[in-house]
Amino acid sequence: MTSTAERPPAGAPRIVLGRWGEDLAVRHLESTGYVVLSRNWYCRDGELDLVATDQKRLVFCEVKTRTGLGFGTPAEAVTPDKADRIRRLANHWQRKFMLRWCPVRYDIIAIVALPGEEPHVRHIKAAF
């Protein structure tokens, strides 16, 4: 999907790694036919990483990027509390853009970028 040369340098701040992972996630979604509607959408209650559509539904994607598995997989970082928060934020997004009638799905895009290896992007549909 991308070359390891494009990745942030070792020891880069987490925000840099997170943005890089979101860039990979956007490219993955677009390469599989999704249209990204919002990225890093903020409201007073928090942030949604990506909002996209597959032409059938709205897809709210939480992107998690890891450079190792010592603290678990990226998907394991999406706890039940985090999933509830994303659902609440998705409701805010739908109200703001007047799309409350659309079917929705909540996905996780889990990226593992081990040093010296190509990043692995896993799109977990209907994750929660």
C-alpha cells in the first residue's frame, strides 16, 4: 500500500504517527470505492477520525495505528467506552449534516507498522 520510506521516523510524536495512519486509512478506503466525507471532525464532545460512505450507508471509522504489539493490537484499543463515545459523536455528526435517516456502520481500521516492514492495514467492518 505504501513504502516504508514514507512512514514517520522512529520516535516521532504520536500525533504524527496517527496522522500517517489516517492517511493510509483514507487511501485504503478510497482504493476500495469509499468516499471520505469528513476527516478529524471535531465537536465539543470529541473527534471522529473518518466518516465515509460506501454509497449504501455512512461509515464511521476509528483509525488505530501501532508500531508494535506490546500493548495489544490496534483494534483492542477500541474499548466499549470508546465505542459508545464514537456512537454519540456519530449522532452529533448526523444531526449537523442533517443525515439522521441514513443507515450507519461503525468500523475500525487497524494499522500495524512494524519497523522495517510494510504496514498492514486491516479494515474491520461493523466492529461495534
